[in-house]
Amino acid sequence: MTDAKLEKPVSEQTWNTAQGTPTGPQITVVEKRPPGPWKTAWKKFMHNPLAVTGLIILLIFVFAALLAKWLTPYDPTRIDMMFPNLPAGTGGHLLGTDELGRDIFARLLYSTRISLTVGFLVALVSVVVGTLIGAISGYFGGWVDTIFMRLVDVMNSIPLLFFNILILAIFGSKVSYMIMILAFTSWMGVARLVRGTYLQLREMQYVEAAKAIGVSSWGIIFGHLLRNASAPIIVNATLMVGGAILSESALSYLGLGVQTPATSWGLMLSNAQEFMLTNPLLALYPGLCILIVVLAVNFIGDGIRDGLDPKKTTIPQRRLAKWRRKYSKSGI
């Protein structure tokens, strides 16, 4: 019997009723409980080197943002015109200073706070709104589905970048406004994904059983169907973080995102464009941060997708190919 384990012999003895003599210790065979889907997904995720590397990198940036006050003694907004454009490692400045004498390393650390906050909040709000609309549309169908899907079509027909620029130009460039407008224009993909998943799940037998015992429609939507549709939602939410960070950087680069004295990677790129020929490192540092974080988030998303895919295996492809050549009759 596979995946079975033998317990130690129990101390009680069984008796032969015909002869009245003990027959010896009894051995109990207990089936080993198979791992759950989330434990299996975590095991697959940890066997993915790119996903683990991305997770480590993202955690480094998160902890650097949280501990920025203790990692650098400099104020990122302090201007010191006595020491502008210092090279890296001069005067205690790890990465040097910019054109206004501000410490570049301190500005990168505090920019990480804003960029990651915008990325995670935009992804969270977009997933909540998109999941709610997609779940209602997919479960009820009919005119409800028609109204919500036409709304999605209208939103997808709007040039989002120009729409974001217009809204931020009218209402101002506060971080809270930027988070709201980015979330407002990012939920449509989640809604379509959740709707398609719910259209398949609502035909399952357990949904009919839940209806038969009197479970309400909202109980079925959020109590039964949501947990079964959570895998694609989690993957999509992870990938949306990188897109939100890129959108924030683009708006800040155009001067419509984070404003001075606050700082973000996009704003640092915008300030560095005048010094690309004289001091290209001013643009290199924030550009590398954006590149590394977005790649790390995408690697994590790919790892979660592979972990939640039941068709994926943790056995390396080389070992599978070796086993096929060794044990397959056809040799393929």
C-alpha cells in the first residue's frame, strides 16, 4: 500500500475466543493523509528557483523600505548645495548625491516605500472591485452580466494613460488620487477572469447541492465559489503589482504623480533626465530598482501560477527525460 505507515505494536492483546489464548499484539495500519492543495502549491513554489529568488528580492526591498530610517542617517529631502553631484562613497554618501546635494541612497530607500505602497494598494483595490463585479456577473448572468460586461467594454475602449493624465491634471497629483485612479482603470481584466471562472463553477454539482439545502446566492458566491476561483485571482493580483509600479513610475516621470518634497523612482527618473550626459548614474539607480522589483514580482506570479497548476510537477525535466529513456519501451 502506497503512502502508508506502520504504527508501533499496541500493548493490548487479542484473544482467540475458541481456545481462550492470546493471539499476540495487533498491528494497526494508518493511511497517511495526502497534502492539501495549498501545501502542494507551496512545495512547488519552493522548487522554482526563479520564484524563490524573486520572493527574496522583494522581501529585501520591503524590509529596506520599512527600515529606511535606520539604514541611512540622511534626510532624503535635505538640500545641501555645498556638495552637489558627489561620486559614490564620498563623504559618507553610499551612492553619492544628486544635483541638489541630496543623498541618492536615502532617496532610493524612501522611494521604495511609495512605489511599493502604490503597487500593492492598486492591486488590492483592483482585485476586490474586479472580483466583486466578475463574481456577480458570472453567477447571475442575464441582464446583470450584460450590464457589467458592457461597462467593461466601455472602460477598455478608453485610452487609460491619457485618461489618468487628464484626471490627475484636474484633481491634483496626490498619492491618494493616483492610487484611486490607477485602481479605477485596472479592474477590468480581473472582472473578465473571475466572470469566466464563475460561469464554469456555477454548473458544478456542489452548487446545486448548496441551493437544495437552502444556501443563499451570496453564500454560494462568497462561501463556495470564491475559494475555488481563488487560484487565478491570486496569480492575477501578483502580476498586477508590477504593472501598478510601472504606471506610477510613468505618471511620476511625466510630473503628474508623486511631487516634491516626496520622492519616488519615477520622480527620480524625471529629475535625472537633464543630467543624462553629465551624470547618468542619477537615472541608472532608480531605473534598476524598477527593473529588479518588477522582474521579481513577475517571477513570483509565475511561480504561484505553476504551483497552483495541478498539471505541473516538481520533478526536473532532465530527470523525467532520463526515466523515459530508461523505462519506456519506445525509448521516447
